[in-house]
Amino acid sequence: MSEKESYPQSVNEANAIGVPTVVVESWGMNFSDRSRTLIKRLDLDDGKIAEEIANFLEYAGKHPKSEFRDGIR
């Protein structure tokens, strides 16, 4: 989780193949509509972040991956 990203391609690629992804507020808000993306603040303690990520991974596994268009017709 990095505070210095702007709009990383790695998050798009992970989402495209269905990998659950954790990103940091506020730049991560670009991904708020994706069910397999968790957006977290870094000002929480590590144990709380770890607990929320564990809960998210259980949740994400029960939901379909995001739909993406590749631009090819």
C-alpha cells in the first residue's frame, strides 16, 4: 500500500484478472466501483488494517470480478 501512486496500471491489471486488490485513500478512490478492491487509510494501526484485509479477502472471493472492456471489437 503506497501513498505515492497516482493511477497505477498494476491495480487495473489485477482487477482485470480478478485478483483482490488493496489500495490507499485518496488516490485509490479511482477504484471505488470495483467489488474486489479495498480502499484503506494508512492512519489505522497495523492490526486493524490486517483484520480488515482478511475480512475483505473472504468477501472478495464470494463476488464476481470486475468487468472490463479491452477496446478491441
